Amino acid sequence: MGVDMRMSDKISSAVSYSWNAAFAWLVGIFSWLGAITPDWWTVIICFLGTIFTGWMNWHWKKKTFERGEADQ
């Protein structure tokens, strides 16, 4: 009934991976500054990616429940 949840998970995963790839590219540009070591950039990017992924999953689940399409 309605949107298949697996498709939403695929979309949110693709968005999350894209988000992390974009930040990795951005870090590559600014890593020459040397103010933050590449190891710490990795930690920061992973932390932001985790927060973003959690928010994205929460958002999709919230929309699903609001439409009454929760898994039964």
C-alpha cells in the first residue's frame, strides 16, 4: 500500500552517501590549510554524516507515519 519503504531507504541512503562524498571533496580542497589534520577531518565528516543520516531516516519515517503508511 502506498510507497514501498525500501525505495525510501534507498533514496535516503543515496542522499547520505552523496552528502558524505561532497564533504569529503570539500575537505580535500581545504586540507592544505593544515589547521586540522586529515584524521580529524575524517572524524568531523563521519560525525556530520551520522547526524545527517539519522535526521534523514527520522524524517522519512515521520512522513510515512503521517501519511498512515506505517509497516504493519
